[in-house]
Amino acid sequence: MSTPPRIEPTLEPATTPPPDAAGIAVELRPQRSLPPPSPRERSSLLGHLLILLLTLIGLLLLVIVALRWLPPPTTSYMLQSPTKPVQYQWVPASQINDSVRQAVVAAEDQKFWSHHGFDFEAIQKAEEYNRNARHHRRGASTISQQTAKNLFLWPGGWVRKGIEAGLTVLIERLWGKPRILEMYLNVAEFGPGIYGVGAASQAYFGKPAARLDAHEAAILAAVLPNPVRMHAGRPSDYVEGRANEVEEQMRLLGADYLDGLK
């Protein structure tokens, strides 16, 4: 076996790499990092992102317009529900007793007919209350806001609140009050995995929503703030007390309050 030729050390910089063990010269090239994107490439990326964002907004608008007439097959909150399968049955407004609409408005949003999606007075009062609240925090969401949240969003977070505000403006403009209330009554959660007044009336009272009386409607409205902890089928003293308060508010509002919603 022949011995590879000896290479004498030299102070001169090597112009060619030394041969490997087989006598073949191996060229070593320094690794080059990728060049930063050019302004044109960055502009193209931003353009694609803008197109994607506009496409998503356009699709969302189409969905909102379609829901002006069509019942939703499901909602974001139903998809996130830990209780599976959920109970959900769409009931048109013509088959919902007026006492249900009146009870929900009396309990959740008495300025529903007069505001444009937001009750700023209630928001200010809630902020003042929550500054000093140690445990229970008070909300100020209108029925319109809750409808947007239940349909498209998720619980909690300031990002969600911002998106919710934009969606609220859209449904107020594109749907109108009667459709918003009809939608809310059909997508609101009335118990674990029980969505809409149609499913709730059957689950808790064994009757369709058209046959609910004022007290039953008040009980359903009373559990809306926390339908997981408060039970409409087995109402506690607290729920019964809330239901009595809702009935009193219904009487104060008067039956003609709903005339503008029909």
C-alpha cells in the first residue's frame, strides 16, 4: 500500500484544499445565509395576507346575510360545548310564545328596542361596580352582543370583545331587532348542552315553546346568566326568586312593549 504524499507546511494561503485520504481534492465552501426579503417580496406577502383577510371578511358577510333568513345548523358555542351531543331545535318566532320574548328582554336587555347594539349606560355602571367588586363581576352585554358571541365567537378575552363589537354592528344593520331576538332565543344556552328555547321547553317542561306560560318563561330567562349552575327544571329558591323578579319586570314593561318587535 502506498503512503499519501507528505504536505510541507507553508505560510502562504492555500489556493486549493488539501487532498483527502484518497488523494482527491475537496473544495470547502462557506455556508451562505439566505438574503433578507426584498421590499418587493415583502410587499407581495402583505398583499397576499390582505387578500386572505378580505376573503375571510367577505365570507363572514355572506354568512351573516344568509342567516338573516336561514336557521344556523350549529353555532360556535355548540361546537365548544363539553356536553355532547347538544340538544338544539330551531323554532321560528311565530311558534314562540310572546311571554318568552318578553321575559328574556325583561331579564337581559330592557333597552333592546331602543339601543343600536350597545347599552352605554349599562356599560358605565358595570365598570363602576366591577372596580369595587371582590367576587361577582357584572356584565353589560346586550342581546345583540350575546347573539353575535354565541353564533361566532368564544368566551372571554379582549380580542373577542373587539370582534364581537364589529359583529354586533353588522347584525344590527343587516338583521333588525325581530330577527336578532328570534336568533338569540334559538341559540342561547338554557342548560348544559341545551340550546334554544325549543329544546329547553321540551327538556324542562315537556311542551313546545308556543305553550309556555309566563312563569315558565320567566324561569328560563332567570337561568340565562349562568345556565350551567342554575337549573330551570329543578329551580332553586334563588332561581324562583329571580323568576318572580322577571315576572314583575314583565308586568312593568307591559305586553305592548313587544309590538315593535313583530
